[in-house]
Amino acid sequence: MPSLSPNELSILLLEPSDTQRKIIMSHLQQEGVSSIQTATSIGEAKAMISRHKPDLIASALHFTDGEASDLLQYINNTPALNDIQFMLVSSECRREQLEIYRQSGVVAILPKPFNAEHLVTALHSTIDFLSHDELDLSHFDVHNIRVLVVDDSRMARNIIKRTITNLGMHFITEAEDGAQAIKLMQGTMFDLVITDYNMPSVDGLALTQYIRNQSQQSHIPILMVSSEANDTHLSNVFSAGVNALCDKPFEPQLVKKILYQLLEE
């Protein structure tokens, strides 16, 4: 499937401020986006989505009738809307306030004010999520690769599944945390593990240590997807045997490049 272009994207811009809405619309139009609907509240956005499903929602953080997370949860809990991409545009910079969005699988978090480069990256990530661009591997048939996706957030698992499905991987098993992943690996062989870092019970570090030191699949490639910024923690996961690390929210083209390197080694 050929890649889409920005002018083929349908975007719902959710922004309560008239001034900010005009600024963001202007930026989108400058990047070639022509199909833009606008809403000023969560309720209005839900009504518009029910009539016309956009490819991407670009949303502020706070509204008189709720938070962006309320709409994101609504989308992720409605199967017919699961393929809508979500981009947060906010002046909020506190990591703890943004963590729920990083964990939920948003396509991008743009600061206010943002520059053209930020927006272009987010739009291209959206296009990559919506496009099919299979991995061309010499050692594997990509359609036969067995992937274990481990994340305590169902929304984050959906984003990972969508990304790797677009790369041609269809044998995907999900685990809600490291403990469930360990049980699955005791009875099933996999070719690749993609795991979150922060999880209850058994986290990504403990899962990696189990795989490398106790499992029958000690040489399996492990990609860790994390919003963790602590250098010590990141050093520990590499020491434990993680092959590659990818930030949340991640860019599909970067994931493709990393997986190509992991599976071709």
C-alpha cells in the first residue's frame, strides 16, 4: 500500500481556545493538511467522531467537560474507533502529568508552542501508523515471526500490535505483565519479545533477567518500549540483556529500523 500524504489525512482539532485553534490550523494547513474539523469540548468531539471518524485527533489537555485522557479512553474502549490516532498538543511539561498519555499509545506529544519539525514528525508517524510497509528480511518470512507483546496497558499493546502488523507480523501473543509473559514463554516459543519497562508484579527488567538466565529462549531478541528517563534504570536493562530500547511515544519508522536490525543480526 503506498504511503498517504498529509493532504489525504482527516484531522479533528480539539482545542477550546480560539487563538490556539487558529494557530494550530494554520500550521496544519502549511504542512498540506486540508481536511480539518474542529471542536471545543469533549462532548462535541464525541458527537463529531460518531458522524465522521477522523484519521487523527490533535487535542489540547484540559476542557470544561473533561480531560483529553477521557476522550482517549473512550476511543480505546470503542472497538470501531481503535484505529484513530491521537496527538496531544499541550504546554504541560511535567512528566508525571504526561505519563498517562505516553503509556496509552499516543502518536505524539507536541509542546505549545511547537515548531514545524515537531508537527511534521507527528504527521509522518500518523501516516506510518495508517500505512502498510512490510519488513523485507533475508533470514525470516516476516509473516511467520512469532511476537510476544508485554504491556500492562491495553491501549499501548494495541499501538504496538498495529505498528508491527503494518510491518507484516501477524502471529502476535499478548501478555498483561511480566508474570503472564513468563507463563506463556514456558509453553510457547517466540521469535521476538517487545516489552514495556514499568509494569506491576514483574517489570520489564525482571522479565528480561528471566529470559536471559532461566528460560529456554535465552537468545531471543528483546525490544523494550519505555517512557522511563532514569539513566540508571536504562543502564540496568541493557546490562540485563535488552537488545534495543525505544521511547514512548515511538515513531513507526524507528521501530521498523530497530526490528530490521534485531531480526537480521
